[in-house]
Amino acid sequence: MRVNAIKLGLPEKKLYVAMRKFSRIGGGTVEDRRNPWFQLIQFHGKKTVDRNLK
């Protein structure tokens, strides 16, 4: 999926910055980190930017 986002014109660095920002801001409190939607989106984002996945 990362490759597809980059092919659409999203710079790779911006993708990484956005995922880091989401984790930092979205997981600000314990309640936020326990939120199932936050966990799901964060998991998907980590898998999206993982270069080791084929």
C-alpha cells in the first residue's frame, strides 16, 4: 500500500511524518491509546509504512 500511495504522488517522507504525528497526537492519553479505533488505525499505518512486507 505504501508503494501505491507514493505512486499517487505522496512523498514518502510526508507519509512517515503523518503516521508519527497520528501516533503522537492520537495516543496522547491512556484512554486514547486504549481506543479500539486508534489501535486499528495505528496498526494499519505501521503495516503500511513497513518496508519489509511484500
